[in-house]
Amino acid sequence: MAQDDARPDHPTLGRWHALQALADRLDGLLRAPDATDDFPAALHAATRELDRIMAEDIDLGVFEVVRISADKLSRYGSLHSLHTACVVWLVAHRKEWAQTKRLSALSAALTMNIAVTDLQTTLALQAGPLADAQRDRMVQHPLDSERLLRSLGVQDEDWLAAVAQHHEQPDGKGYPQGLVHMTDLADVLRTCDVFCAKMSPRTGRPAMLSPTAALSIFHQRSANKFGASVVSTIGVFPPGALVALNTGEQAMVTARTTDPLRPMVALLTDERGRPLDAPVGAATGKDAGRPVAGAAKDASLASLFPPTDVLRTR
């Protein structure tokens, strides 16, 4: 951690580094769960840490989910679970779920794919179609993950049921059991899983820009009753999203305001699209002289500056 990042006047950067450290710990837990002496305790600690970070800085959690970055492809298996958990937290917060239910939902999100963590990364990097053996593992992974969690000592039945049912659908067309009834936790987990999958890149497919992913989720059966909560909570121009301003400047959203169409941003380019020397914090909207024209079209803008430089403008 850079020295200036740790100073008290950079609380956002302190939380950012804590979130990245959590992602690293989670990667180890999910890829080698048997190597942990007490997996339930270790996962519980990770869940509480994520709960704390989200409670302290919701916009930072959204920024982590939405921003485009190369590691979302190379570490897809673990990061997808973390990002899904962030969105689950947003819905649980909006629905005012009790802490016990919220923590069970977060634990389920973090471990929903524990039986196929490495395979998920392989598939994200794989250009061709799934092999039969890969497809069979993916179809069975909800139940395989539940069994693995039980063998590791997990006893929270709400957590376990959500993992086992997170690909089931009310019309019976889900998998692997074709259930028509599932728990609320499984329902919200499926919705958030789909949303985050749409946001993430695959080999041969770029990451979907947030507004598009938000709208398209309504056309998915898996959105169900929690779809509106996901979209309204994430917002039109969420933190981490790349936006084009009417001035010609390109920017990344850093925080939401009371007006969903007037987010705070970090300017990345000047009016002619030329990269700045460093990101510059700015308000948007007519009063600020910088109305948001819409989503930016160039995903490469996300790699102009490290996320810490962007967050430092908040």
C-alpha cells in the first residue's frame, strides 16, 4: 500500500485496499477450501468484513462491481462471487433484512460456485464451447457446492439451501433439480448472479456497460421479483461506469448523488478526448456545465488510470 493511500485523509483508499485484500483472501479460500483449518470461521470472517466495508461505503462496493478491469477475466472464479455478494448486500440493505439473514445471503453468494471456482475461470478464458464434462460439472455445481460446504462444516441451512437452489427458476426450467419453489435467498442470489455475469467480460465478449446490463435483466426469467431492486439500487450511472459528457469529456463515475442523472465523476480526458495527466474530480449536470450524455463507448478508457487514482478524486 502506498504511504499516502494509508493516511487518514484517504479513507476511501483505505477501504479500497481492504476490499482488495479481502478479494485475495477469498480467492485462496475458494480455490483450496480444504487447506483451511476452520473453513466456516474463515468464511464468516470474510463475510463480516465485506458487510462492514459495504456499510461504510456503498458506492465503493458498486464501483468494484461495475468497473472494467483485466483481473475480472483472469480471476473470474473468485471475483464473480465477491461481486455477486456486493450486489446481494445492496438488495438485502434495501429490503431491510435482519443481519442474520443478510449474512447468510452474503455467505451463500461468496460460496455458490465453490465446487467449480477454477473451472469458472477456465470457462471465462475459453473461446470455444463447453466440453461435455465441463457442461455436466456446471449443471451439477449447485448441489456439488452444497455437499462440499457441508463436508467443510457449514451448518447454516439457509446458506446451504440458497447455494443448492441458486440456478432454479419458478417455472421449473432451472437446474439441476427443476424446482418451482425456492427460498428468498436463492431467488435474490440467482438475480444478482445473472446481473454480475452480464457485467463481466468473457474471452471474445467485452464487459457489458452497466445501463445495458441493468435493462436487459428485466428480460431474464431469473430477474423475478428482485430484478427491480437490483436495477434501482445500482442506478442509471453507477460508480465505476464510464460516461460521456456533453462537453466531449470522458469520465468514470465515482459516487452517486440525490439526482441519479447527475453523478460525481473523475474526468479522464479533455473535451477532445485526449487523456489527462491525472483524473480530475467533477460534478455533472447542467448547473455544473457538464451534463451526462450517456454511457461511454470506449471500454479502454477504464485502463487509462489505476483505480486508486480515480478514487483519490472523491
